[in-house]
Amino acid sequence: MRYKVSHRILICFIFTFLIFHFLPLLHAELKLIRNIVLTGNKFLSDQQIRDLMDTDVNQNYSLDLLEKDFQRIIKFYQDNGYRFARIDRNTLFTKQFSEGVYLRIHIDEGKIGGIIVTGNRRTQKNVIVRELLFQVGSIYNTQDEFESERILRRKPYLGSAEIFATRDSESKLVRIEVAVTDVWTIMPTLDLPAFSKDRSDLLITLSDSNLLGLGNSAGFRFHQIRAAEERTRNLLSFSHGIPRIFDSHWGIYGIYTQKREGDSWQARLHRPLYSLQTKWSGDSSLSESIDLIHWYDKDGKKTDTFERLLYMHSGQIIRVFGNRYRRTLVGLWAKSSRSIYIKTGEDISLSNANLTNRSTQRIGISIEKVQRTYIRTRFLNQMGRVEDVGLGHYYGVSIGQASSWYGADRTDSELTLSFASIQAYRRRVFLNSLMGVVTNFDKHQIYSSILTALIKVTAKDIYYQTLALQVKTAMGFNLDGKGQILLGNLHGLRGYRQVHFSGEKRIVINVESRTVFWEGSHIIFGAVAFIDIGYIWKDIDINIQDPKRSVGLGLRFSSPKLNGFQVYRLDLAFPLDRKGQSKPVISYAVGHAF
């Protein structure tokens, strides 16, 4: 009897031990993950998110392991600019059945719930909102915010633009505030360019780059010419531009100008590369113009004048491949031009000008490679305004073919090579370099080539000043009277006439020391000291010991309240190599000299 009782007790003990030993395994079997459902994700696919997770189907369900997966997923989102991405633990749906656990994970990538605009007094809200790369219902991304700010700062009717993004505590949606400042865009001018006993001119212009607060541009010019023994002539000019037709990215621009020589006009329809994510652009333009083309001898004396009638039609379409930082642009283009030169009856001496009538129809292809990132700075190319500087490089090639098959007067090719680079060192020293070559040739000869190059170094905050050095060159080969390289005030040599020398090759060196004395809310005032050196020659007859030089001082003005934040300059230059006259020359212009 005692043996039977002991035997039963032993059996009960073993049975109890087995139950407690295998119960956790049975419980674990019930907590195996059978399915994971992901919702709300648009930036990442389901598979990309699963690759970031250690938790997987047919594994044991662990809340600690799942929490680490959540942190890993959110970090990946934030590293890619989705600052407000989150996984709400309150929305985590866990359903346990007898066969296992089912998970539903909802990812809130940061949906935008509202956009408000502040600071705009004249510009309409929808004009600003339409330029943003996101709208209500879009997913917020930091890079979209930064690029939207750059797009807004490029608008001539805005002085500043900043975007602030926060999460609404109640709705959990992202709230966007766009803070801008309007500038004065209506620019009237009155000018008396010439006044003498024989002739007097009156010039009145009125322009607005933000017509009625819609972001459109319009311009009007009235030019009255009174000349002795001639009837008074009133010449008008009108221009109008709409950058966003029906809120699309297509824009149109037109201008009509009356001149003494004749009337000119231009019409353009274009879709620009408005953002770094734009995949294509297009452009088409028509124009007819009549202009005076002057020919000069080596001392800048006018020897010939031609009336040039130019008719141009062109079209282009560009396809973009890549991302924001590295892009390849492939373009197809066509251009038709017809130029007619008529020598005026003025009594001027003969020259070696060889301007011939041409009719060219050209079809071509272009390939460009761009790598660029942006930083913000001030007092680099403007005065006071936040400037977005694109660091990186660009190079491109374009080749076009003209043929008598489609109406050209001769068969030839045009090759264009271009390169540009901007580098920054500690955000204080900026190095800018440009180079371009345009060559016309056929299978027998090279007709002409023009090389342009520029190197510019700008060093900021050097003993409370900015130092700028620029070396630029333009060189023509085989021009043979079909073109000229000029040197004068228009080309960076201050203290001389607009056109003072003529040749086929040119080098200009400019040095400036820029200092800002006053920066206020309405005006910014500065001064510069400068040195300009220029060389111009033909063939290989350069004389290094015969430079054209000038030194001088200048004033710089700008206003945060005016259209485009432009720099107005007033320079007093002393020419050091000007024959027959060494008096200082005062010049006024808009924009830095370089």
C-alpha cells in the first residue's frame, strides 16, 4: 500500500515538473509573430523597412527588440531629412491569436497639416505658397524646406525668406510658417543722357517686378529725342512677363522696343528647371531686332558702323537624370538665325571689318554634368542679403550641325565646351573659376574660336574688410574681321572710355578692398579701393611692359527695402596710362564691378 502511494506521488511530481518545464515553451509558441503589416510609409517601401528591423515573422515577439527597431527606423528617416517622422506607440496594434501574434505598425512620416505666410504686405499669399516644393498633405522634408527658401530668396520682390516647421501637439500634423519680407518693386527713373545745343534727350522708365502682388513683371520706357533740323521723335518700349501661367511652371515673356533704327521685339515661352528635382525643361523663343554695330581700331576710335537686322527662332528641351546633388542634363536644341548687315552712310574711315550676311539653321545636342551643394553667406556678391552659394562643379559640351539640307547657307559645326567651379574654405575664402570655348568648323578648316576664362578669389572678414581678386581673359582666334575683343570701362578697366581699345585677345586683372561702414534696416553703406590692369593685343604681339592701368576709390550703396537688393556703385578712377588726359573719371553703375 505504501509502495502504491509513493508511486503515485512520484508520478504526480514528474507530471507537475513536466508541466512547469514545458509551459514557457508552449507560451512562447503562442507568441510567435505570424504577420507584420506596415502602413503610412511612402518614402520607404515595406521591404526597406523590414530590412531595418531585427523583428521578423516566425520569431518570438519581444517588445524590447521591437522598440530598438522603431528607433532604428526613425533614425533612418531623420538622416534622410524626414525630421518629424515617428511611430506612435499608441497606434501600435498587437493582436494575439492561438496561432501567434499579428502586428500592425503605422509610420507617421510627418504630414503637413497647414501652411501660413507672414510678413507679406503686397505679395499675395498664393504667389508665395505656389513656389514651395510642398503643399498641405505633403510629407515634410528638410531638403524641401531649404530649397524652397532658396527659390523664394531668388524672387526679386522678396527681401528675405525663412521657413519654420513645428508639430501641432493636438493634431500631430506638421505646421509650416513661411516668414517673408516684401520689398519696393516699383522703380521709376528719369535720365538726361545727352544735352547739347544740337540735341537733347529725355528718358523716363517705370518698371514693376511684382505687378499687383501677383509676381508678374511689367515695364514701360519713354524716350524723347530732340535734334536740330529734325522732327522730335518719341520712342516707346513695353515689356511684360508672367512666370507662372495658370499656376503652372510655364512662363511667358515679351518685349517691344522702338528705336531710331527700327523696331525690335522678342517673345519667349519657357519652363525652367525651377528646382533641383525637376526632371525636364523646355524653351522656345522668337525675336526680331535691329541694332547698331560699331567697329573700332586699336585705339578705340570708331571706324565703321553697321545696322544689323537679326531674326532668330530657337527651341530646346532638356531631360534631367540624377538627384539633388548630382545631375546629368541631356538636351536637344534647334536654332535658326538670319543676320543682315547694312553699312551706314556715315563718313568714317575704312576698317578691316568683314561682317557678312548669314543664314544659319542648326540642330544640336548638349550634355551637362552638375554636382552642387549649397551654403548660406552674406556680403559675397551682394550687400547684406542672405546669399545661397552653390559649391561644386559643372562641365558641359554642346555640338550643333548646320546643313544646307534644312536651309543653312553653308554646312558647318559649332562646338561649345564649358566648365565652372565654386569652392569654399572655412566659409571665408571662395574660389570661383569659369572657362568656355566656342569653335566653328567644318571638315576642312576651323573658321573661328573664342576662349573665355575667369578666376576669382574672394576672402571675407580680413581685418573687417573683404578682399577680391579677379583675373579674366577673352581670346579670339581666326576672327578675320568677323569679331572684335574690346577693352574699356565696360570690360573692367575703370577710368577709361566705355570702349577704349580694340584687339583680338584680352586679359583684365581687378583687385578690390571692400568695407561696410553702416548697415541699417533701410540702407547699407560701404566703400572700396581698387586697382584695374588690362592688356589687349592681336596675334602674339603682347607687350607685358605696356599695361593699361587705373586706381581709384568708390562708394557702395544698397537697401534691403528695394527690388532685388541691388548694389549701386559710384567710382572715382584715375587712369595711369591714358594718352593726353590723366584727369579722374567718375562712373555710376548697378552691381559690383566683378
